[in-house]
Amino acid sequence: MIETLTYRYDANAPVARRAHVGVVASGNCEILLEPAGDSQASVVVRTSVTGYADTWKAVLARFFERNPIAANVEINDFGATPAVVALRLEQALETAQ
Amino acid sequence: MNVLLADSFAERGARERAQGLLDPQTYRELLGPFERVSSPYLAAQSVVPQSDDGVVVARGTLGGVRACVIATDGRFLGGSIGEIGGAKIAGALELSRRDAERGAPTRTVLALDTGGIRLQEANLGILAVSEISDAIVALRELVPVVALIAGRVGVYGGLSLSTALCSQIIVSEGARIGLNGPDVVETESGIEELDSSDRPLIWRVMGGRRRYDQGFATDFVDDDVGAIREAVLHAFERPRELGPLVAPPFPNPRLERNEFLRAMGIEP
């Protein structure tokens, strides 16, 4: 089964453009990041590795605490570790600025 | 070649490969990831889909001439071809054919890195390969179609047949060309015939150098983006003829390793 997780965060920083990074390959993930109209960030995670909602929550909360960007983020995950997810998020943000 | 300084083509993703082939600043993607045209079948089978279905179709120029690069991503499900990715490839080839017919020839490159048809979309994948092959045959009547096999997977399965239909076939040493992959041969014929974990053996039998020597490819390149781009330009400007095919006919479906190698024309 695929698990779909959604998260929302308050945001105040705009992003300049959309960004696409990563790949749906073993131990990796793909991220699509697009500017959002309102002052909120929304994240949808689709993952084939189930049961790690708490870990996703922690990784994403830390990222949006440091980068309160108004963006819609979609993550297609194929077993990326928390460190890989954090790096991909940073890469997406860098590409979008 | 200095491996530390080389700009490896094989280590790039499909999108970066297409960008490396087209003239700088001309890259424009059709049905890119944000169009979200991805496989509707994978999630039901517990597989996470990728937003571009593992196929990149890019338009731009190549040597100043209108061009289309079609690249499959071998990292996503082995670069396998499903309904959506297959339709993107066939559609891109169809666009190139229409361009050629209206007097605006398009340099079309198939940068394939694929294990073949996607098992999760079985019949739709088979249909896609037939549409792709049909489109290649129609297009090559008008303009050259260049296959570039220089990824980490190579080309296997249905698309190896489509590759053989192209007018020019460029291959790198690290890539492989075969109908059945090593795992399939081992499963079907036994480990006594082919041990799929024996990498040197696999490359001796179906590696890029071997396939070039056998006359299955028109050009052999180093794994370097600049060198590969040159070879692709060369393939359009001064097409080569395929050499005589030196692969002997295969006699028997079940052979012991050394017999198998001799049947392939290799001294064990």
C-alpha cells in the first residue's frame, strides 16, 4: 500500500519560482515545489514505506520552522532516509530562489 | 580519459542528459513534471509514481538545427516503459515526423536507458513499444533517427528492438544492449549458462564495446557529455553505415557456460 500524508504550516516568505528535484529511485525521492498564493505551506507526501508518519512530521516541521516559505510541496518517496529528504528539500528551496 | 575530470553522461539523470545534448539555453520540455501526466496504474499496485513517468521529452536546437531529445530515466523503475511514458515517446516521434513532412526537419535523438516494458502495465507497455517502433520506421524514411545508448542500464526488452530500427546507434562501453537481460537469461536457462552476478562476463557478452564490434552499433563513444554530443552531431551530419553483422546464429536454448560463450563467438 502507498501511504499519503498531508501537512500544513504557517508561512510568510514567498518563493520566486517552482522547482523540481530528485527522482523516484531506491533510497531517494522526487520533490515538486510551487509558490502558493496564501500565507501557508502545504505538503503532500506519497510513500511506499508505511508507518513513518512521525518521522516525516519531524523532518518537515524542522524544515518549515527554518524556512517558512509559502509553497505547495509534493513529495514522491521511494524509501529516502530523513537525511536525504532534508537535503532534497534544501535543494528544492535553493532552486526555487 | 581522466575519470575524475570527465563529465559523465551515465551519472546524469534523464533531464540533465537531454540538457547536455541540446544547444545551451534552448532546452524546452514538453509534458514536464508540473503537468503531472503520470502513471495511473502504479499506485494501485503499491508503487509510487514519478511526475514525468520516467520519460523526458525536450525540444530545442542541436548544432543550430531544430531538435527533439527523448530521454528515459533508468533510475525510476529501471527506466521501464508504461502507457504514459510510451505515449510521450511515440507522440514526440510523431511530432518530428509532422515537422519533417512540412519541411522543417527535426533532429531526433532517443537517449534510451531502459530495462524494457514496465511489468505493472504489461499489455499497455507492449502496445507502446509497437507504437514507438511504428513511429521510428515512419520517421526514418524522412530524416535520420539517432539512438543513444549510454546509460547505466543500457537497453533491453521491447525497446532494444526499437533501437535496432534507428538509422544510427551510438553506444558507450558502460551501456549494454540485449533482448533478454542477464537476470532473465539466468532464470530461463540456468546459472550454469549465464551467472547474472558475473559483471565482466555480462559486459563481454552484451556490453557496448562488444555490441559495437559485432556490428550492432554505428558509433562507440566515451562516457563524456562533450564527446557524446559530438558523436550525436556527427551522426546527423555524416551518418555512418552499419558494419557487417558478426554475431553468429544462436544454436541451442540451453548451454553450459563455455558452450554459451563459444556460441556467442567468445573464447571462454
